[in-house]
Amino acid sequence: MEIALIIGRFQPFHKGHLHGIKYVYEKHNKFIIGIGSALVSHTLKNPFTAGERLKMIFLGLDEAGIPRENYYVVPIPDTEVHTTWVSLVKTLVPEFHVVYSNDPLTKRLFKEAGYKVSPIPLHKRKIYSGEEFRKRVLLNGNWRELVQESVANYLVEANLLQRIIDLSKTDKPHKKNNVLDMV
């Protein structure tokens, strides 16, 4: 049985991520979710910690009825040297056979390491993205429709939306005209 590895930042875990995971789950009974950039948080692009993202993934997949015994969730940090990153991933996660990703660098690195790499069909990408979610939070728009109810409730209860708002006031745009360009 081929075990799949799915890598994403999940900033936050939204319905597009859920759609992609369901796609992989239909093809692979067992899979691993790698939380990429696991050590990065508290920026507009990456507002949530690895632990917060892990909680959102569990809540979202529980709500979707995907049994926890069918997957692992593993935080994966970045490395300064891209060519060492796949080796790091291999030391952190259980054995896997195929990688699902749409990120060009991730695909390139795993292909060069000899892995089978497949894309994940994007589901309404202009709507379901972390960038769109963060923009809607900052503009006081309807962000709830982008995430499952359990994830929305967690974001509110843990006061994580306020973090995005606060970060928009403290993060300094670098050669950008608008703070929304940074999310």
C-alpha cells in the first residue's frame, strides 16, 4: 500500500485544504500531513504556530469524518539549505511513497530525491486560500465561509483572529504599498 505525504503551511486549515486531503484519502487509505514552515509563526503570512495549525487540522478532519487512525500530522521545519530539506523530512515522518504538493520547490526537491510527486487538484483557489482568509479577516469580511465550523469556532475561541489584526499593525511592509500585499 502506498502511503502519501501531503505538505502544506495550513495558515489556516481551510476548505481548499480539506478538499485536497479528501482527494488524497480517496487514493490512499493511509497518509501523512506535513505542517510546513513549522517553526515560523506570528507574521502576516504565517500567523499561526505549528500547534495551532495541528489543532485546526484535527478539528477539520474530525468534522469531515476522516478517522485519525488513517493519518499522522507531523510538523516540518524549513532548512537554510534546500538540498538538505528532503533528508530532514525523511527523518521526521514515517515511511511514505508518494508526495502530493503544488509548490514548485517542494515538487522539484522530492523529484530530485527520486520520489513520485503528484499535484493536488485546487478547489476554487481564488476563494479557498490562506491569503484570501487573512485579507478577509483584515477587511472584516466573511472569513467564516472559507473554513469549517469547528475551525472557525477555534479561531474565535483562541482569539487568533486578533493576532492577524495586531500583526497587520506591527509587520512593516517591505517595498509594498499596502499591508494586504503581505498576507
